[in-house]
Amino acid sequence: LSQDLSSFLEETGLSVADKESDREVSGGEKLVNGNLQESLHRQLVNLLEKQEDINEEFQAVDRIMRDKPKNTETIRTLVYTVMESVVLGLPGQTVHLEPSLLVKRVPILKKYIDANKEKELYAMFALQSLVHKLEHPKKLLHNILEILYDNEVLSDDGIFDWEKSENVDEQEGKGVAVAGCKQFLEWLRNADEEEDDDSP
């Protein structure tokens, strides 16, 4: 699935105004349009399109991520790109999730999200941006969340923080995204309540 990352980065406020041709930063890494996130996205897309053995893929992602800042923007770009690689189809057309490929790539997401609530929130913003760009295919976000929750990539706290978030920069597509996974959110709330009832 090929996305127009430039517009995604601009919409989400991650883009920089510099639109010169590629340039290098310290360490010899090329920036794309002067933007580290766009450069990271392209490197990850090129890698994930090859669909290597998972161990080789994991090590290659590590090499790409090694010198990157582990901030929320980088996590967001990583999550967006990995999720983009496991969803087939184009906006406005039939779009479907490749669950086995997502499960295969779960270790990449787990390593970099690392059970950190802030990173989980930005992972959710990345998912929201992706499903919005794809014009909110039915049950797509629901199905993604089920897999990420079952594989302990995202916690209930991280998902609920996203649902409650009032960040004004993250409202595009939010209402539709929340509505699209309402059934999952209700299930998660009920599971939480049952857990609370069972505790002494």
C-alpha cells in the first residue's frame, strides 16, 4: 500500500517547511525533503516491501532505528509504516488486513512501543491517521486493535487514553475512528469491569 507521506506528515504537523531536494545530516543519512520522518518512512517501506524472514526484518529495522531519536514522532512513523505494510488496498476501494503478516511484525512494534503509555497513545494516533487516509474501512481499526491488544502491543490504558484524548491536533478522523471500533472499546470496558469485580 503506497501512501502520500508528505501530505500525512503535513496534516499531522510532523513535516518541516524545507522543501529542498534530499540533503545529508551528520552520519551521512539522507533526509527526504529535509525531513527525518519522511526519510525514516521511506527506509522502512523499502525494507518491509521485501517481506524478509522475520529475524532478518527485525534486525534490519533495528539498524534503521539505531541512531533515530526514540521520540513520539519516530514511534508514530514506525507504527504507521508497519501498519501500512499489513493493509492491502487503496482508499475508497476494498481494503483488508493481513492478520498473519501483522502478527509476524508484532515484535517490531512491541520493541519500540515498549509498554510506554505515551508511545501507545501516539501509536493510536498513527492508526487513526492510517484508517482516516483509507476512508475508514469497516471493522479495520477494530480488527487491528484486537490483534495488537491480544499480542500486548497496546494496553487498555493506552487505548482508553486515545479515546479520551482532546488533543486539538489529533481530531481529524477521530470521531469516525472511535465509532468504528466502538464494539471493541465496549468489550474492553466490560473486561476491565469484570477484572475489577474479581479483585479482592
